[in-house]
Amino acid sequence: MNLVIEPVWSWPVIVVTAVAMIAVVLWTYPSRVEHLPSLWRRTLIFLRCTAAAILILAMLRPSIQISETNKQISQLTILVDRSKSMSTPDGPGGKTRRETILEMLTESEEQQEKLKEFVDIQYLDFDTELSATKSPENFTDGNFTAIGKVIDEFREDANGEHSIGIILMSDGAQRAGGDDDVSPLAAARRFAEQLHKPIHTVVVGTSEVSTAGIDLSIEDLQLGQSITFEKKTVPVHLQVKLVGAAGKKVRVRLLIEDRNGKREGESGELKEISLSAEARPFRDLETNKNSITIPLDLSFVAEQAGEYKIAAEVVPDDGEVKLNNNRLETLITVRKGGLKVAYFDIPRPEQKFLRRLNETAKIQIDTQVILPGKFASQTKIDPAFFAPDKYDVYIIGDIPASVFENSGEDLLRQLALRVQEGAGLLMTGGLNNFGAGGYNETPLSVLLPVKLEPANTRPGSGGNPEDHINTKIQMLPTDRGNDRYLMSLSASNNRQTWEQFPKLGGATRLTPKSGVVEVLAETQNGDPLLLATETGQGRCLALAVDETWKWHLHGFESEHQRFWQQMILWLAHKEFESDKPLWARVEPRNFSPLAKVSIEFGAQTENKTPIPDANFQIEVLTPSGETEKVTAQRFGDHGLADFMKTQAPGDYWVRVRGTHNGKSLGLPATARFVVDSRDIEMDNPAADPGLMAEIADMTSGAVVPVEEFGSFLNRILEDGIPGEVKSYRRINLWDGWPPLLIFILLMSVEWTLRKLRGLV
């Protein structure tokens, strides 16, 4: 039994405070009671000093520490992995990993018996849970390896006072999902902090597991856009792993779901995608290596609106046994109204940065590069560009009108017809377009919103210098343009945003054709830079500049992209599109078994304003046909829900219903996701000795080779097993009701005495 003092502050502060407290009492209090009889005076001073002493005692925080000795026998726990990966036959002589462990335990029986004289040895099998066993047997029926979870489970149930540590026998590879997927290193850290005991690790298996025979698999599948629009080419990025395929030709292909006649909750048949000029849906691979992982890019065209399943597949080989990893599936949402843009221009920076719009899901730009200068006549433009309903918007860069005559057809007349039918037309700044490019003698002269004067020089020679602004200019919205969709880049300080852009090197000098033409942007001197008009069913823009790419390079990437998107959307009459009141989203679209799936959902008005106080009901239709209800949680102005029951592979359908003020918000919103048909435990059964070493190091344990296990048990005996365990118990003398009660009694008695003597 020991007295322990743990002052609330440092000792010098405590001493100064205590002395000051007593000094104040002895200095100020006696003068207030000096007229009282001696007994009364001494009693009151004693009570006040004693109360101060109680406060000083509380600052010192004294306690009594009592040590206790426990002579119970210590315990050593051996955890043995029984998951399916332990059936991998990569041990000596073709033994499985589990057989290797059992043989090791058999060979070390003598050392175990000696150790049992001093230690209680406990055996626990594990996969995702711990199970006690008298003697491990040759069972490998556990579905997954959850090392982190079982360490946590042992820590929570273990009597740390009697344990001398655990021995973890496994291949060391964490393979679990959902709630079972607890970080092994985090669990080991908690184990060390709470129990202060080591975890010794015994690793079986190799980190390089070769598959017998041939095995072809898709390791990863990523769509360039998970939400796209009709007629847009979608890139698909793959990782293909070929094992045992040396000298073979292997086909990798894309498949698309046929949903004709299928209702919600029903999956369609996957069919091959045909080769086209705009898509590459398959590729043949050949390698001379026995094991190789190949990155691969394929593509397909989203032909119709809807939600479809997309699959990447390595066509199975006749000699292939394991087939569940040949295919990976995901989902793509195809919306109506995807925009296709035909762009004609010479090679220049503006073209490069404009093509970045292809990275968005809504817009696809097909570029026809025109040779510059005297080589322009060698470029022949495919008349298919101008087929009806082929493109929504046409952009003409720095090229003369004569380029469109090289094919022998009147392509500009076809373009004028498309614009009158509803397509959009944009001509950008340059030296060889507008009037200088000879467009004043073409059907486009009627459509473009600017006056096209006859060229003073031969088209293609650079035009008349008077037709250009050759000083640095700042592109700014006009008073009218500042409120227009085309020039809106900021809701609160739009003009200030434009003023921050870097200046451009010049522009084509443009003059509005008539008073109905809207001038939406101008230079700081008032020269028109962006002019807009509507003609027939189409819309036309004239943009005097061709260096907007400089905005991108000076930190205004998003503004640059937004400006160009808005121009294209306006030209295509798509600036006011809106979605349904209810929406639901799952990202990504495909998951591994046992993964946690986050469902995001919400409601909005016709103007896309969120409805934050809507009520939702969420349910998920599983591949087995069962409906699971999911609890919704609010997150800002929308909702989130987590779905955990993803054991079965296949298609899962999310359905979200909503109400607001007791009224339905319309048809339910739906979303679909796919759980891969994969075996988490056996797809890649390689051992992970690095993780086992980190667990041992974090807990001050040892990494024990299989062949040295018996010697390791002997070392435990030689180091000595504690026959008794000391524990400590503390009794606080300051933190409780007795000191507080004494303090209250002292102050109450003192106050009562002072009251009796008329001092209160």
C-alpha cells in the first residue's frame, strides 16, 4: 500500500497557491473577528483554515495504491487460419497451407508439452470469427480471412492479466468485406495499447502463386463516363491478366445488355457490340509471356437512352477451368440529348483545348483537321459530316470557304440546310475566315450574325490587316450579355470574374449585321467579340477571338470549359433542360461481394432547387428477388443510405419514393448496381508476409519461420514464464463525496457561528 500524490499543477505552482491561500486567511480573517471572545475567535479561524486545507488537498489529488498478486497460470493463445485460401497447395511437397501448420504443430508437440507445465495453451480457429478447438484439424471451409476483426474480437474477450501473448498462424492476406473488413494494423495497434502483449506471427504460403493451367481474367473495368448521352462514344479502360496463355490469341470484347421487353428488376441478355467507325468494342491479344497484365482501351457508342449493363469479357479458352473471373460488369446511364459537335480547324492551340470538352459526358466533338496555308486544298472533308441529324452543332475555325469545295460537293449549302433545320453554327476568330475567308459568297453569309465584306486579298493569304484588332484585349460581357446564359460564369460577381481573365493577343474585327443581332461580349474599347442570332430553327454565333486557351493556362480551367459548354448548349437549344423531381445515384456502379454500397438520393423542383424537407422510402431488390428496406439519413439538402447485404453476385435495383407535405413527388427514382461474380478469398490467394511482419513489429512480437517454431517455444521457456501477475488498484482520497461533504460542513458551521455573533 502506497500513498500517491498527483498534483493538478506543477509543485512550485501548488506550493505558491497553498501558501497564498493560507496567508490570505491569516491576514484578513483575524481582524474581522478580533472583538470576539478568544474561544470563538480561534474556532472561526480554525474552521476557515481547515476549509482552505481541504481545497489544497484536492489540488494535490492524493490516492492510495494497493498492489495485488494473482498466482493464476498464464495463457498462450494460438490462432490458426481455416479460410479457403489455406487450401492452396504451395507448401513443401505440395502440402496445403493448413497441412503445413498441422505438421508444424505435430512436430513441436514435445515443446508444447513442456510449455503446458507453466502455460495454458489455447487453440482458436478463425476465418471471420474465432472458434475454440482442442486440436486444430484439416478444415479449410472458412469463406473469408478477417485478421483485423478476429484480433479485435480476441482483445475484447481476453483476460489481458493472464495472457502472455498470441501466436497468429496464417498466410497473412486480409480478404474480407463489409463489417468484417477491419484493418489488421489498426486492430494490432489497439491490441498493443490495451493488453500490452505481443502477437507473434507464423507465415505460411508464398506471395507468388502460379495458377495451374490457363487463367484469363478481367482485373479492372472503368468507364470513361458512367453517365453519358445518346450517340456519344464512351471509352472503356481495362486491366486484363493472362496466365498460361503464351502463344495463344485471346479476344477481349465488350458486351451490352439487351433490355428489349425487360421490366425494372429484370436483367437482359448480354450481346456483342458491332465494330463501327466510331467505336472499337473488341481487340485480339497475343503474348509470349506465361503471366502478364495488360492495360487495354476499348470503346462503344451509346445508341439509345436508358440504363444498360456493360461487360468486359476475355473469351474463355477451351482448356480454362476457372471462368468466374473472365468477365466484369458495370452499368452506364444513357440520357437523351447528348450533343455531337463537328469541328473544322487547322492545327492550333485553341483546337487542342476545345477538344477537352470530350472529357464531359454531354458533349462529343469530332474534329476534322485542315492542313494550313497552301496545303488546305489537299484536305477533303467527308460529306457524311453534313448528313441530316448527324450533328447538333458545327464549329468552323480558321479555314477558308474553299476547303469545303474540295470534295466536289456543295458542303456549305448542306451545312446551311442543317442550321435552318435546327443545328447550331459557330465561327471563331482567325485570319482566313469570315469575310477574309470568302464566306460572303456562300450560303453562310445569310446565317452568320456579322457583315461579311468581300475579301481585299486572296482567301488564305491572311486577309486585310484592317480586318483585325492587333492589340491586347480584355474580353468582357456587355450590359446585355452580363445577364445572358452564354456569358454567365458567376451568380454574384460575373463581370469581376471576366475581368480576372488574362488578356488575349487580338481578335477579328466584326460588325453586327442588323439591330436584331445581340452583342454579348466586347473589348474594353467596345469592339464586338461575341455576336448571337437565331435564324429559322437554328442558332448562330460569331466569336471574334481564338485564344481562349490562355484562360485555361492561367488557372481558369473550369471557367474556360464552362464558357465553351454554354456556347454549345445554347447553340443546340439545350440550356434549359431539367430532370425529374426524384433522383437516386450509386457510385461506383459495380462492387465486390460484401462491399458497403452508398446510395445517394434527393428531390428537386422544376428549377433544380433541392427540396431539403422531403421524406423518402428506400428499398433494394436483390438478385434473389427479395426486397430489402434501407434506412434513409439526411445529409444536407439530400439523403444517404448504406446497403450492406451484398453477399450474392448479380444485379441490385434501388427504388426511392418521396413525399413532400404529404403529397407524392411522382414516379419512384431508380438506380442499379452490380455485385461482381468473384471469389474474394481465392481469386488471388497469394500470401502477405509483409502484413504479418508489421503486425508482429507493432506489438513487439516475433516473426517465426515454420521450421523454427519448436525452437521458438523453447525460447519462451528459457526467457521465463511469470508465475504470478501483479495488478494495482487505487482509492482516490480527493475525488468523491467525503471531501466535498467535509468542506460543506466546515463552511456551514463557520457561517452559523458568524450568524450567531452578528457577523452575517
